[in-house]
Amino acid sequence: MKDRLITVIGGGGFLGRYVVQALLRAGARVRVAERDPRRAFYLKPLGGLGQTQFVAADVTRPDTIARAIEGADAAVNLVGSFTGNLQRIHVGGAQAVGEAAAKAGAGAVVHVSAIGADPEAASVYGRTKSEGEAAVRAAFPTATILRPSTVFGREDQFLNRFAEMIARFPMVPVLRPQVRFQPVFAADVGDAVAAALADPETHGGKIYELAGPDVVTMLELHRWLAQTIGRDPSFVELPDAAGALLAALPLSPISGDQWKMLGRDAVAAPGSAGLDALGIAPTPLSAVAPAWLVRFRRAGRFGARTAVQG
């Protein structure tokens, strides 16, 4: 990886910072591509002089992706969305990255998809993620596909969002209480990208389902968060009819498509290759998350945990 130039599409986002950090640690030069490169300038201090570059690019505009990948040794596509034109973002964007990498003569491509990518998925998100995998493979057959479960980290909108609700309200509704997650630490996903790029002969053309060591239901996750931040709310398990109604309301915190996504477990398929196959030991929630969730305790790091009753 030493001095190889890697273009990271979407490198300024939540997951992007972890991918960029992993690549910089490996000695690579990183070109971060964002619609607005200023979003990624916070990454500058992470690399040495000249180790980071920034370029404007948009996956819905293939000409900008071609310019971003030109001259690069490899490319990483991190772009994903729950809103907007998912066909253009997930499918057209993946195709643009694959075609640009092939034209530029890049040696490797890593495409980050998601557990739940399935052409028969009920959600548009799941279907377009699956179609995106096919599109990048059609253009760049040796692309490595990484399918993370729900990704957590210090800056996430997953654990932090639920923890904030638990800290603020005495009663917390729980949607799909029995749906299962296998949360994966963002730093592990970053290391997985670096590992795949470091050995494309071994990992090229393969699919890896990235999941952590903990399998938890939505309700169990809420209870763990409450205990971790020392709160004791009552949890109300919403029936599916109520959840569907909530998702259909204007200004709802969850869209109808996200509601459909919650209809299936986000866990690795039995027998699938995962982090272990990339030489990475999965990080448990309890090993890292309490360090940043402490801000949701009543007295911050001086607050004590309490037993959860709800």
C-alpha cells in the first residue's frame, strides 16, 4: 500500500473518515472525492504532507467520477443514501465507479454495499444496493464487495440517536423490537477496505459480509444503551400496525422504505466470509461504545450506570 494512490468516493462522510484513516496508516496516498470537498478538509491533519488530496465529484455525474479516479491505483466507493433517487445513486453511481476504474487501469476496486442487498428485497434500498453490486461487477469484474451490517462509531446516527432518545424521555417507543442486528464497528470496516486493497489477488471478485460479534434485537439494544448511560426509561414495544402508520406520517423520523428495511434481520448469512477472512477481529459494542456514550449520562463521565427495569 506504500505510496499507492487510492481514490475514496464519499470519503468525507461518517464511514469515510475510518476508511481514510486506515489507508493513511497503511502508507497510501488518499484522494478524497466529495460533492463539496470542503466537507472532507477535516481529514487533512490525519496524513503527512502531500498524503491527502481533495477533489469534487458526484456519483450521479460520471464525468466527475472519471476525473477523480484518473491516475489512481485503486478506488473505493462508499456512497449510499436512504433518500433521493436511489437508482441513480446506488446503481448508476456504482456503474460509474467501475467503468472509470477500468478505463483508468486501476488495479483494484472496493465497493461498499450492505447486508440485506437483495434483488427481491421489499425495500428500494435493498434492491438498489443489490443492483449496484451487479453494476460495479459488470464494469470491473474483480471488484471486492463489502456488505456491512449496521455500522456504529463515535459519530454515528444509530447508537447516538437511540441513546439521545433514552436520555431525554421517560418512555421510549421501540419499532420492530424483535428484529436482529449485528452491529459492526466503523474502524473494523475501514480496516477491511484497507485489507482488501492490500491483496486484490486474494480478495478481488469476492463478497464479504461484515458484522460484529454481538447479535442483538432492537429491544435488547435499547436496554443495553439504557444501562450503559445510566437511564431507566420504560420501553413500549410498538405493534407493526402502529410502526407502519408512523412511517407513513409526514415529517416522520423513519421513512416507509426504512420501515420495510426493518422487516428483515441485518445479520451475516450463515457460512459467509466476513472480517475474520480479512484478518480482522470484530470489535464488540461494549469494548468501545461506552467511551463516547458517556455524554448521555446525567453527570457525564461522573454518572453511574443503573439497572434497567423497562
